[in-house]
Amino acid sequence: MSGLTLTLFAPLLGGLTLVWLRPLGLAGWFNLGVSGLTLVGSLWLAKTVAQKGILVESIAGMGFRIDAFNVYLVVLTAFVGFTTAIFSRPYMRHVCASGKISPASLRLYHSLYQAFMLTMLLALTTDNLGILWVAIEGATLATVLLVSLYRTPEAVEAAWKYFILCSVGIALALFGTVLTYFAAQHVLADPAAGLSWSALYSQAQMLNPTVMRIAFVFLLVGYGTKVGLVPMHQWLPDAHSEGPTPMSAVLSGLLLNVALYAVVRLKMLVDGSLAQTQTPQLAGILLMGFGMVSFLVAGLFLHRQRDIKRMFSYSSIEHMGLMTFAFGLGGSLATFGALLHMLVHSLTKSAIFVTVGHATHIAGTQAIDRIRGLIRTQPAVGWSLLIAVAAIAGFPPFGIFASEFLLLTATMQSQPWLTLALLSGLGIAFAGLFRYLHPMVYGQPPEGQQAVPANMIPVLIHLGLVLWLGLAIPEFLAQWLDRATQLITGTHLL
Amino acid sequence: MTLNALTLLQQFLILLAGLSLFVSFILIAQPRLVAAIHSFAWQGVLVSALTLTAAMTNQAPPLYFSAGLTLVLKGLFIPWLLHRLALRLGLEGHSETLRWPELVLLAGVFLVIFSYWLVEPMVERELIFTRNIIAVSLAVVLLGFLMMVFRTQAVAQVLGFMSMENGLFLAAVSATTGMPMVVELGVAFDVLVAAVLFGVFFFQIRESIDSLDVDRLNRLAETPDVEPMLSEEIGE
């Protein structure tokens, strides 16, 4: 028994049990318990990694490699999974009681929730590029039925779009993986280890640069579809707006991060392979390009949304674009900023979706122009939404301000003229968010609008953490992120 | 690239790969659904035969397993499943009206040329065999992609997706000696689950739009013509 086995087996066994668990009240608690157990496992794992540096383990013939970079995402994933489970238990009970879904669908929901957590954690911990692909495709499969859970025509359409686009994207990523394996055949002593990331990384400079270059384009388009990079982002707003709200929270907070993690890992390989060629920065430039386009386009799209969940999913695309840009920029400062941004964005965005879940519950609709006067009806929800949006827009003293400030500084250092684009993008997104937020939280509530039983604990925890990270990053976390930065770029920041 | 420099065996493998590519073209242009499902089954059989030949000549026992897996999954189970679904959905006589079939086929030809162009610098000139077969498998992937773009019928889109998977498998078997076993099992599992889920979705889609023409799924498009609400409603 180790931290890793607990982290992986808790969701696996939990998911299998939840298929059969009939008492609905119990299922919600059980889901919460399993998520808690996963969180314990991930913390245990983090402790082991902190002591040993890099943990290499093998379970059932599959290699796992956990270092500072992925262990921090594992803890983040388990944590957001846990707090979302706290929110989802009463929320989904309410959805079920209101007759929107049947008890059987609720059972399916709980089971797939754990299946999704399993695929995320597997993708993060595995050392094998093939398993990484299988897990990320598995995440699509686990969530696609959840997107269509409400069975409205819109939900079915969103799910179909999600399914088709992500499957196609991910198929291209598999082609890239096959090409990487092909490049490894001539390099590694044991060709069968050709999909092991650590084996490839140690020999990265030997990999054929021409093959790796083409492979990376396929991999970037493939995994980039799941990151939500423009122009492959079409599925994201639909899936976020039509699925149940807890699902939007974990999709935005976790899935996008994991896909970006895959892109960064592969960029490390390609950088090693291209180091001696004439275009050593190719992977970085591609990431910067895709990232910047996503960042700007999503910011503009924020202005024409009429559905509150759609609006925040565009904000997710915008932030993922910013992180992709920062990873592409490279260097220790930008990478540190991007890692921090991944953390604070996940926390803030899942808090926003939880709050939005309550807001739509109060207003009885997702249409922005019919959500009014949240603060007067229910101050806790209204203020949380206001504060969370202020945090996501990059206001000090929240963590996103800190990470965006780091990113701007890094850009100023290496690509000064791009700072202008970043600043205007941030401004556009800020205007887009506040333009709609204002009437929603202030304003006159419609007749008869009533407060709902809301569980604001997850939101408070998340926003508290984001505030803490904005005021002072704790020493151990800074060291931790610094070690991850060193793994990715080879140089320390601190 | 002179093909007669290759051994007879390699020529045979390239023939099988070429036939799979040909089936991809059939899939694109075949308007009748059931016939398209049958063509897809043949593609699965061809890929499986190619894997089997590679297994026998390379003395690679894991490849026997993948050949069997491909045959069962792509040659038999998925076509059977899709066929049954087509019957249950009342689509046995269904014939789709293709948009610009000639142009799409022409685009397919360009995709094949593009694949060769892309693969050319990747593999050394001596390895004509590997080069051909990677280019062909990339072409199969891209043709599946093209099919998903131009076919609007849900079942046909799934066929496109599955033939993309065939192309990927072809690449894995021929460019390397097959993926490691865990990965192959994982991929097969994902494909299997995807096939079943697609089946579930056929029913959900038909329930919601009373048809399987996914072009009618258009409720969620961005609506530029509506002026978004401005903040006039704020009190005071």
C-alpha cells in the first residue's frame, strides 16, 4: 500500500461500487468519502515525493513516474474533486428531486464522476505516453454521458459535438504518439520502452528531429483540442453550459489542466530533440501562437454571451490560452508563473462554477439577462460571485493577479512587444466579464425570487486559498513550484 | 520510389495497406449506409490480415494477439453492432445525399498526396517500405477525418471515426512492431466503449431531433444577431 495505489484505487473501486449502490442519499456521501480518500492518498503521495524527489513505481505492468511537476497537479485534482463532491452531493439530490433526472441517471452520474477522477489521476501519474492517451480519451468517454445527462435537445447536441470533436482531436494525438514511438525505435536500446516518457526524455537529443517536429504538430492539435485552444475549442462552451454544474466545475478546473500537462510533457521531449537543429524554439513558438490566439479570441467572445455558464467557459479558454502562451515562452519566470496560474485558475474557476450553480438555481435559468439582484436575494451567493469574478479577472490581492503579474514581467523580459497584446487581452476580458456581472449581482431582483439552500463551504475554501496565494505564497509551495520549474526548464527561479 | 526493389513480402504488405486506403475512398463516396458498414468491416479484415502477415514474418508473438483483436473488434463486433443499430433505427434502406461527392473525392486524392509530402522528409530514402506504409496510414487517418467533416449522418460520422482508428492501428503495426501490450489493450478498450456510447447517442439524438442528420443539431451556435443586454436595468 502506498500513496499512489490509494490515489488510483480509491476512485476505481469507488466508481465500480457506485454503479450498484442504490440508496441515493448514501451514494452522495459515498462519493464524497471516496473523493476524500483520494485526497488523502494524493497528500500521502506528495509527502513521499517530497522526501524522495522522483518516485518511480510499477503497478500491474504499467510504469508510473511522479515528480514535483505532476504531483502538484495530482494534489490539485484530488482537492478540487473533493470540494466539488461536497457541492455536488446536495446539488444533484436537488436536481434529482426536481425530476430533471431519474435515480438511475444519478447513479450513473456518481459512478462516472469517479471514473473521470480515475482517468485524470492516471493521465497525470503514468510514465507511458500510450497510457496517457488512453486515459485522456477515457476522460472524454467518462464525461460525454454526463454532458447529455439532462437529455434536453441542447444537451444531446452539446454531448455529440464534444464526443466527435474530442475523439477526432485525440485520434490525431495518437498518430503523434505513434510517430514518437517510431522515432524511439532507432534510439532506445529496448524499443519496447519507446513510449516511456522518462526513457525518451533521457535520450531526447537523439530522437530524429524531423519526425519529432511533425509528431509534435499532431500531438499539439490533438491534446490542444482538449485544452480548448482556438480554433479547436468549439466543444468547450457547449459541454460546459449544458452539462450539470459540478461537471462544468471539474471539466474547467481539471480536465483542461491535465491536457495542458500532456502538452508540456511532450514539449519537453521535442525541445530536447530539436535543441541541435536550426529551429530549437519551434515547439515554444507553436504554443505561444496557439495560446495568444486563444487568449484574444476568447476574450472577445466573452462580450457576446447570453448564457452565464457559456460566458465562464470562454473565460476558461482565455486562461488556458494564457498558460499555453506562458509555457511556450519558456524560461523559469514564465514557467513558474504558468504553474502558479494553473493552480489559482483551477481553484477560482471551480469556485465560480459552484457559485453559478447556486445562482442559476435561484433564478431558475442560465440566461444572463434573467439573472438579477443576486445580492439582494441571497447575499452569500451574490458576494461570492462578485469576489470570484474579481479574482478571475486578475484583481489584486488574489492569486491570479500574482501569476498574471509574473507572466507579464516574463513577457516584458523576452518579448516586450507582446506585453501590449497581453495587456489589451486582459482588459478586453475584464470588460466582458464585468459588463454582465454588474446587473446580475446588483440590480432589482424579480418578484418572488427566493434564496435557496446553498452550500458555500467549497467556494469559501477555494477563494480563501486564492486570496492566501495572492498575499503570500507559502514557502513549501514556492519551493515545490520551483522544483517543477527546474524540471521543465532546467533552471531555478528562486 | 521503385516498388520492385522491395521484397515480395513487403509488396504484399503494401498491397494490403493500399487496399485499406481504397476502402477509405469507398467509405467516403458510399451513400448507402449498410453498404458502408460492410465496407468498413472489410477494412478491419484487411488491417487484421496485414497485422497477421507482419506477425508471421517478424516472429513477433504479440502481433498475433493484436491481429486477433483487430479482427474481432474492427472486422466483426463493431460492424455487427452498427449494422444492428442501423436495423433497429430503421435505416436499412437509408441513402444519404452526399454534398459534392466528386469534389470530396478529389480532396481525398489531395490528402493522399499531402500525406506523402509530409512523410517524405521523415524517413530516409532507403526505407521505401516504411515510408510508403506510414504515408498510406496517415492518408487513411486523414480520409476518415474528411469523412467526418462531409458526412452529416451520425452513423456515417462514426464510420469515419472508426476508420481513422484503423489508420492509426495500421501506422502502429507497420512503422513499429506494434504498440506495447498495455497500450494496445487500453486503446482497444477505449474504442469498444466509444462504439457502445455512439450507439447510445444514436438513440438520444433521434429522440431529440427525430432524425440522425446531425446538421440539424444547430441550437447551440453562437448567435451574433442578438444584441446582448446592456446594463440599463440596474436600479438607481
